[in-house]
Amino acid sequence: MTLDQQIISIIITAPWILFKFFAAAFLLLHIAFSVILLRQTKLMITVIEAKISPTIYAISLFHFLFSLFAFIWSIIFL
């Protein structure tokens, strides 16, 4: 493989690698947001007790698990 062919292959694959990097970075930020949301929900439930509190906590836990799943899926398949 000549130098020109190597440069062309790098130029072709560079946008895809950048897309993978930014997608993973965005999903890591989303996981951080989910963790903060989960902690804030837990804090809110301890301060304000209501009948719907377990449901709200379950929804925020589901959100965290789904964002973790999306990150792992993107690492495996992207």
C-alpha cells in the first residue's frame, strides 16, 4: 500500500472515528446526567414522601439503566 492510498484511507475513515468518539462522549455525559437525576430523585423522596415516590424512583432508575445500556450498545456496535 502506497503512502497516497494510506492517506486516502485515513481521510475516508476519519469522519467515522470522530462520529464514534463524539457519540461515546455524548453518551457518557448522558450517563452522568442520569446519575445526577437518580441522586436528586432519591434526595427528593427522602424529603417529600408521597404515594407516588416509588414510581418516580423506578422511572429514574429505568432512565439510568437505559442510558447505561445505550452506552454499552454503542461501544459494542459502533
